[in-house]
Amino acid sequence: MLREFTIYRPQQIARFVKTLFKGQFVISGVGKFTFDNGKVLLPDVKDPQKLSTYKEINQAIALLSV
């Protein structure tokens, strides 16, 4: 399933990833991400914005698990 988020909200994306567990999503202005086992997979590390977004979403997912 591919979902597009037009506004970047880490908590909303974290809930989406935890609920579906596996799939893909797009954040407008940032790019496409893949997730599996309830975690966002490491994107292209050459793009600092994508890397920062990846870290922030996975931190939000970890907080949901507590």
C-alpha cells in the first residue's frame, strides 16, 4: 500500500507504520519510504533530509511502543 502524506507529521506517520507493519509511503517534498516489521527502512543516506526524517519517524515509533 502506498500512502501520500502531504504534511509531515511524525506521530501520524508512526501510527500508520505501526498499524500496517509493511508497505510504502510518500511524504510530499521529502520522498518515498519503505517500512517493514513496523520500522522505516534506511533510505538513501546521501540525502540528509531523508535520513533525518527516517530517524525522527523511527523515534516516534519507538515512543509508541513504550
